[in-house]
Amino acid sequence: DILAGQLLGKLIWQQTHVMYADFDYIVPIPLHWTRKIVRGYNQADEIAQEFAVLANRPVLALLKRTHKTMYQAALTAQERKKNVKHAFDVVDLHKNDIEGKHILLVDDLMTTGSTLREAAMALLAYKPKQISAIVAARVV
């Protein structure tokens, strides 16, 4: 829930090296709008908002989901990669905000890295200086 996301953000900040990273924008991995309505919140966004407070840097919704994807949990590694292929695009309003910037992507969970890879690929067309990623949990 929302409180868990805030606490996770604080814990990650305190227990990792993210506080030393020199990033310009914090970008949570977006949910599809239908999934966000059902869930009521985006865990990655809650973590990102906590980072914003602690780092005094903006959360920017640079990305949008281009289509609704299946839940990754039940899929194989190959299916996950295919499931999120081209699932993200850069929000038109922010296309000029990326060039030369260090972007910190934030997600709650990573298994194969397919979601983060696709999100980064969408951003690369707009020439960021660097893209880093941090997740709350890594499933192995």
C-alpha cells in the first residue's frame, strides 16, 4: 500500500548508495491507467515520491504505458521480454526534458529486468546523459 511504499523508499535510501547518485530526475515505472485505477496507487511512484523528499529532486512522469501488459509473475523470462516489448513511450510534454540528464528509474520489483530495459529503451531516443535504476526487491 501507500505507506509501505513510503517506508520502502526511506529504507532503500538509507541502506543503499542511491543517496550518493547525482541524478536529475526520479522516474517511476508507470502502471497502465486501468491497473492503477484498480490498485489505487503505483508502488514505484510511492517509492519515487519518498526519494524526491529525501534527495530534493523532482519526480517526473516521463514515461507512459502504451498498452496494457499481462502480469509478469506467471510468465517465463522469454514471455516477460515479449510482454513488455514497446510497452513504454515518452510523454510528449517531457520529450525536451531528457537530453543530457541523468535519469533514475524506480520500480518496486525486478525479476528479469525486462521492464526496466524497455523503459530505458524508450528514454534512449531522447539522449539522456545516463540512466540508472533502483528497485525495492530483486527476485531470483
